[in-house]
Amino acid sequence: GEEHYNCISALHKSMRGSDENASLYWLARMLEGGEDPLYVARRLVRFASEDIGLADPLALTQAVAAYQGCHFIGMPECEVILAQCVVYFARAPKSIEVYSAYSNVKECLRMHTGPLPPVPLHLRNAPTRLMKNLGYGRGYKYNPMYKEPVEQDYLPEELKGTDFFKERKT
């Protein structure tokens, strides 16, 4: 019932708060209560990106490995895999930078009125002669061919200068 959601919320918030003891407690309470370990593992995959993000990019690898380990061996053996992942996450540095930036992009798309801006011509592939004649791909700078970063716009003209990492939702 509702306790299912209360416990996963407590686990999530305990890891977010870097409390490894409480994190283990809520994990054990769920698993010992019969919770599907793959449900917990899926929530850990989400947590890795939502709450840890780029502060520790290996967190997502840990979560996916934990999910796969649980899938391979099941309960009760997989409990220690989940416990290791939960403690890793509780101890990991946290960052919501990517989560917030992506939320800002979604908000930008939702708030846009009219048709969305077209993909700039220089960013379009030109697999046919007609597309090349229409200017697809013209002026594109292939970064690996340059020693220094190249100056090139990647957003549509209407969004030039937008930084979704600095935007804040009010």
C-alpha cells in the first residue's frame, strides 16, 4: 500500500542526505518486507542521474551494474549488491545540475508558441545532392579536425545565447 511509497521516499531522501545508516535501514526494510529488488534497482538508476549526476559520473554505472546483478542472481543474494550501491550513493557527492538544466529545456519547449525553430542548415546532414544544393551542412566545422575549439552556433537562432544551466525556474 502507501507504505511502499513511503519507504522508497525515505530511502531516496536518506541517500540524498548522505545518511548511509538510514539508507541501509530503509533498503533492508523494503527487501525484508518482500519488495521486488528490481524495483529498488530501477529507482537507484534514476537516483544516480537525478541526485548525483555529474558530481560522480560513475554513479550511473554503479546503478546499472546493481540492476544487472539483481537481475542475474535475484534474492536473497542480490541484497548485498543493492546495499553496496545504496551506501555508495549515500557517500557520493550530489549534483542536480543536469536534472535542473534538462527541466529548463523542457520548460522552454512547453512555453514556446508557434512552430519550433528549424534545425540550422549547417547542422543538417546532406546525404543527397539536392540537400547539398539547398545548403544543408554548408559551413559546418568538424571539431575533431581543429586543434582548438571552434566557434560555431548549435542552437537555433531564436535561442542564441540561452544557457539552460544558468536558467532558474521560479
